[in-house]
Amino acid sequence: MDAPRAERISIYPLTTRVRVDVEGQVLADTLHALELTEPGYPPRLYLPRSDVDMSRLVESDTRTHCPFKGDALYFHVEVNGRRYQDAVWSYEQPLDGVQAIRAHLVFDPKVATASVES
């Protein structure tokens, strides 16, 4: 059986500013976000780790596997004394075809609000 093909995934650089906040606290602010689209899922914003306030993230023990992107590492978000479990994820060693998302993070839209300037 052939390996899954990453061509089902599209990655586009955004040319606008993206800010992500949780409870009004800005956790990311970037001009270098990527939008990843994949059938069956809403588009996701991947933000460079260098533009994320990593002091608010705590690595989780949770790991998942996507046959198209690879193994995901998760982080909890800590804001205003609250911890949001597994609210951020990253593909540290993404599979061929999606290498652009290496060193990028995704915030769960149920926890974080992303604002994209037009």
C-alpha cells in the first residue's frame, strides 16, 4: 500500500498581520503566519514559534499522529491563573510535503481568538 500523499494539504503564506489572544492576553503576533488547508477540516493558522510568547505554554504529555503531517506535540496554555489543556500543537518533524510548518504552532480556536488584519 502506498504512503498517504501530502498533496491533499495546501499551505499558503499570509501577507497580513495575525494576532492570537486568550482571555485578552496576546500570545502571538506575527507577519509570517501560514494557512494550512486540508479536506474535512477548517483552515488552520500556523504561527512561527519565534513570534509566540512561549512563556505562556507548558509542554503536555499528549502526542497524536496525522498520516499527512506527522507526529504532533501539544502544549497547555496558562493565562490569568487558568490552564487550557492541549490548546496548542506543533509538528516538530513534519512529513515530506509539509516541511513549511516546522517550528510553527497552531492554537485551538475553541480557546484562542485569532485576528487577521485585512
